[in-house]
Amino acid sequence: MEYPEDKRILSIQSHVTHGFVGNKAATFPLQCLGWDVDVINTVNFSNHTGYGTVAGSVVSSTDLEKLYHHIITTTGLEKYQCLLTGYIPNADLLEQIGMVGRDLKHKNPDSIWLLDPVMGDEGVMYVDTSVIQAYQSLAKSGGIDIITPNQYELELLLGSPITTELEVTKALDILHHQYRIKYVIITSIYLDNDKSSLKAVCSDNGDYHILEISPIIEGYFTGVGDLFSALTIDRVYQQHLHNGKNHKQLYQCISEVMQIMHKVLIITKQARELENCSQEEKSEKDNNNNNNNNNNNVGKINDGTMRFNELRIIESRYLFDGNN
Amino acid sequence: MKKLLSIQSHVVHGYVGNKAATFPLQLKGWDVDALNTVQYSNHPAYGSFYGIKYQANELLEIYKKIVEVAQVHYSVVLSGYITSKQHLESIIEIVNDAKTHNPNVKWFFDPIIGDNGRIYINDSNSIIELYKMLLRQGQPFLVTPNHFELELLTDTKITNLESLKQALTKFKQLYPLINSIVVTSVDLAEDPGYLICAGSTNDSDTFIYYKIPKFNGFFFGSGDLFGALLADSYINHEASSGSRIDILANSLNEVLSVLYHVLDYSYRWQLNTLAKSGQRIAPETKIKVNDLKIVQCKKYFTEDVELRYSKMTY
């Protein structure tokens, strides 16, 4: 019998028992795509913080270091092909992750590290301010292959507003040439303050393309970035494998990922509408309008409708078979 | 959407506990809420590990928060390895609360104590007592002890088919409220090439069993995978009509047939890996298969698998 090559990825992100963000959003699609995912959970939470309230605990940087160390020493499987890091709640943990990233790179120089510098979106920060500086030094310290900030995170990272194409090219220049990061994907950006058109920028060592993001599906969906980075690292890894033949450029990979994301969001929206209907029926029966005086469950932080907006990762499973 | 709460351990590397249960269940369309009891680097049988245990009250707080913010109604609760009496008490409280939201919630309960005559939980005396009380009160729906655990829960030594039947009968006398009992791997001296997987329900005197050829390997996580698949298969078979013993028998055959492929693939992969690394394995050597190849076996969870076993009745 022939055995496919082992694909091992270490994913260091948050865990929520309920819902789909962080490792819960990334692990299942990657497993569907044939990855053995080693999952380090930076937090053990009931749900994502967008609900406004959570229960659970955060792992300490010492525990993170020891978990990593034991996996490397006891399993005897030293090589990871990929490292995926997302939401990291504090600077201590972030420093530890820098250590892990450099160590994996040292053990396997061909490995790929995708760093998603999760800090906030559209002017709202959702990490401690100490994290900004930690990301700035991490970004400079080398070893990162792919970085996926949104516009706000890019501005925090480089410490200046980035709103025009010229500013984007300057930012790309710093990330590629000073920080030696090969692939930069700005996952969402409004250029020239044109709020009618959301764009993404994909840059392979300065060769950049601007992609239109199809009209945003109304609503607040957490976990989109985490699913995006998981699908992206898989595509970029395949790209490395097939370097030379059937070569797809970065922007082609990313637009494929975005098409899948779009389908996931449509499935999510349909499921939301379905539950919204049954919820309305229920609330008529119960004559209980606490959460349902607003019939559009478009989901704003802590307004009680967040539960309808969890990504429907499981219902979307047919999209993660590698043929999409 | 089918919702399931799985209260088990988390390992960063490998496939035991929630790592063994979650992916197959998700492939089968379950929205799995994975409530992790621990975060370990790997399973302890590797020889060394590092890990964090989550507090018993943290489990309860996480569960309560989910109910508060998301109003989830579970149709199944799965539980496995338990690290202390306090953790078990939290889980009981969770299941009792889940029943107030959905009276039909089914608790698939693996009463983990040990295996092959060896106990591997702490605080085993008080946990065994608590298990017995729980079984008497009838909170779990379906219970999956192994050979050794069934002996401990019934104070009956199992050495042949006759004493297996006695143990199952005694289980049903002691714990009449438990809907179904499945004993997962009975190893009898009279039939050393096989394991027996037997089941019975509290509305029938018969018990059914399957004879499963043994693999020459040690596996980790196979019980957790079995429990997860059984929950899924049982719920699916229950939807079609039939007697409860038939539902159980058909589910078991399906689950054992899927498990065969996962163990077979994992075992061969391990042999192949050992061979590639230049290790020579004597033909009769029992090899250690540390990690089930759950991801590589995806198709066995998504496609129909031919049933392999013939039902025996006793």
C-alpha cells in the first residue's frame, strides 16, 4: 500500500467550546484537506469574546513553552511543514510564539509560517496594547513567510496610516525587504476612503495584485479571518510543492480561497435566516421578545444575536475537500 | 443541526479523547462542542508528557456560559476519561442541566477506570463508587465499559462466554434504568485470536455479540473513537424503526466495521514506518501504534462501509 506524505501543521490559536473561531475554525477544514493538525490552545474559552462575556482560562507562556517542548521531544516527529498562529491574547505568549516559530524554522528551513497579527478591525482593538509592540518586534525578527493583517492591523504594525495605493506599496516594501516576509496579504482594506469597495492586496515579494472582495454579506461574522488563514496556508503550501509546474500565483491562490469563503458565508447566512424564522415563530408562541425585537440577526457585539452568526463550518464541509 | 457536547481530554499531538472523537463526528455532520478536561502535549503512553488540567468548576462555568449566551440544546453528551471525583461531579451537573433544556438528551458514558487488570485513574475507589451510584440512578443512556471495567462494575470475573452473560445479566439487575450496555473488548482465553464486543438492552433478556479478529498491536484512542462513532450510529439507527436490541446490534456492526479500517490502516502505516526506519520486526511482535491515522481515514467516516461481522445471540 502507498501512504501519502504526512502533512503536519502546528496551529497555535484560541479554543472555544462552542462556535467557530481560532483553532475551532481552522482545525476541521485543515483536517479535511489531509493535514495532521497539532493543536495548541492559547485559551480555553466557552465562546468567542464577541458575545460580550466568556468563561474559561488563558494558558501561561510557561505552559505553552513546555507543551511545545514535550511534543518535540516525546513524539520524535520533529518536522512540521507548517506553523499557523492567530489570536494571541498577550505579549508574553507572543514572545513565546516567536521562540516556537524560530525553532521550527531551524528544524525545518522549508517550513512555512503564517502569522495572522490579530489585533483588531476597523479601528477597534481586541487585544492588550502591549501586544502591538510585541508584534512589531516579532515581525522584524525573521522566520515569517506569510503575514495576513487587515488594514487596521497593518497600520498598527507599521505605526502609520495606510489608506492609498502609494502607502500600501511603501508598507509592502518594508514588510518584504526590511522584515524579509515573502508573502503579504492585506485581507481587507478601503483605499482612498472609498467605503463602497472593499479590497484585498496580495503581494509576492512586491509583485502585488489588488482584488475586489465581493459585497460583504451583511452581518458580523467572527472567525472569518481564522478560516481564511487556514485555507491560505494550505494553498501556499501546495504552491511550494508544485513550484515550477502548474504554478499558480499568490493572487490566484487567494482569489480561490476568497471564493470558498464567499460560499461559506452564503451557507452561514442561509442558516441564519432559517433559524431566524423558527426563532420568530417561537417568540410569537412564547410572547417573549427579549432577544427578538430586532428581526434582523445581523449580529453586533453583545446584542444577543451573536449566536446566529457563528460560521457554519460543518455545513460547509463539502467545500474543504481540495476540489474547490 | 445535530448538537453534541463532548467532555474529554485534549492532546496537542495525536488522537485520543476529543481529538479522536471530534473530527469523525464533524464529518458526520455533528456540531461538536468540545469541552476539554485537560490540555496534554500527547497521550501519556508515549512515556512522557506535559499538561494542564482544567479545574472541575471551570468545566461547569464554561458549560453554563454557553447555555447563557448561546442557548444550545444538546441531543447527545459524550464523556470519557475523568481526572477526579470533582470533575465527574461537574459532568453530572452538566448532564442534569442539559436534561432540563432537552429531556431527551442521551448521555453516552464511557466509565473509564482501567484496562487489562490495571487501574489508570486517580482516586479510583471513590470514582468507582460514584460510577455505581450514577448507574443505579440511571442518568447515562448507554454505557461502554471494557472487559475489566464491567468486572469492576458488577464484581463478576469474566473468563468465558457464560460468565460474560452472567456479568451482563448482573449489570442489568444492578442498573435496570440504563437503556443499553456495550462491553467493548472482552478477551477470553478460550478464543485467543478474537475480542468479543457484546451488547444488551434493558427491555430484553437476550444479548448479542460480535467476534472481532485481534490486531497484533496496541492502540490508543480506539475506545474514544468507538464511543463517538457509536453515538452517531445509534442516533441514526434509532430514527429507523426496529426493536432496541436491533438498533444496538446494527449500530455496533457498523461502528466495528469502520473501526476495523481505521485500526488496519493505522497498524499498516506503523509497520511501514518501522520498516522504512530500518527496524526489523519479528512476525509475532505486538507493535505499539501511538497515533490512529484519523485524518488519513476520512473516507471511512464519510462513505458507506461494508458490514464485516455476523451477529451472534446468546
